[in-house]
Amino acid sequence: MSVLKRNNVKILGRGEQPILFAHGYGCDQNMWRFITPAFEDRYKVVLFDHVGHGQSDAAAFEPAKYGSLHGYAQDILAICRELDLKDVVFVGHSVSAMIGILAAIREPERFDRLVLIGPSPRYINDGDYVGGFKQEDIEGLLDFLDSNHLGWSSTMAPVIMGNPDRPELGEELTNSFCRTDPEIAKHFARVTFLSDNRADLSNVSTRALILQCAQDAIAPAAVGRYMHQHLPGSEFVQLNATGHCPNLSAPEETIAAMEAFLRDPGPVRTAAA
């Protein structure tokens, strides 16, 4: 099976430069529907579903390959190679932000910029590092998910989404979580929440924008500051949006921040002496 069918790749837009959108845990490419129209006139918009999510081929899921985020990064690069994508703007939400970082480290010449929405290199606190969760908190979340996928989804999705005054957003995320294959969801959650990619940040040479939301239960403010401090040459924008999914809750503000970053030509690059 081709990677394009396996990952349910869709191509939109009328531009030449590719902009590749990668959804977060328990979601699918539909989560970008409020964002992508703003870029279709100038970019080649590429959407896909991670294996086991959305309309991807769940039968292609390999526990060994997807036992770390590197397996998902391999898929990103496979899509880029199949479509011969170069000068890529990669937009990753949540765990896909780190997946994009791993892909850009492996093939930096393929990527122009990274837009990282709610990224976290490690979710568990470690010494002076504040990830937002204690080890026992994460183990409790994973045990809950293992025993009751639907209950976990209905409990956690509204917390992750935030915006309690807009319950329809939490309901959408709950439904998305519930549609995900339970065994794949459990596996991906463990890989996500136990990951530690802090050491990878210094290896990134691609220009990056970090978008940080307020009152984010998954990636608190301290995580955004850590990312900015340890990702070379990164730019940091604190959004007014709350929760973990500004692509759904605050698309206009998210688009504006992305547009400003993409319009900025950045520092002039000179040849090495």
C-alpha cells in the first residue's frame, strides 16, 4: 500500500510551497478545517492522518515501529519523499510538534520552517524541569485509559480542550478520541506521555515558531518557555487562546500568528567562511 493511501493524504490549495499539517493525539486532519482555508491560495496544503487515526489504514499499525515518536517521524518523511516535497512549512499540534522536530533533524534540507502548537518535549516533571505532571499522575492516566477507553475519553477531552463555556468543543474532541482504535490509542498515549525529547531540541536547525496557549492543561506555560530557551533561534508567541487546541478554539488568532511568522523573511543567511 502506498504511503498516500495508508495515511489518507489529501492535497489542497493553489500554491507551490508545501505546508504540511500534522494533527495531535486522538485527532485527525479534520481538526485543521478552520485553519487551512487561510493558506490555500498561496500554498500547497498537505493533510494526513497518523496511522490508526481518522481514515488511515489501521491495519498498517506496527507496535514496534510506532514504539517511539521516531516511527511517526518516518511517516512524515515518507509522505514528503512520495510527493517530492521541498521547502516544507511543517505545522504540528501537540505531540506532532515533536514528531515534526524529529523529522526536521533527520532531513533538515527538506524543511523551511516549523510551526509548533502546544509542544512539549517531556510531560513528566524531572528535577528542575517542569513538564506539568508527576510520574504517578501520568501512570494513573495511562492506567485509566487501559481500563476504560471511552470513560477516559469523555473525562479527559474536555480538560484538554479547556474552554468550558464552549462545551461543543470538548464534545468534538471527546468524539474524536472515542473514534480512535482503542488499542492504538492506548499505545500512542503511552508513547506520547512517556516520551522525553529534550535532548533533541539543540539539534534543530530549522526556524521554528512556538505557539503557547494560556491555561493549557497539557503543555503549561513553563513548558513553552523551556522550548523557547532550548530550541535554537526559535520565536515564541503567547496566545490569548486558552486550552490545548487553538486550531479549534481560536483559529483566527492562530492564523494571525502563523501569518506573521511566515511573512518574516528572518535573518539573512551568509555562506560559511
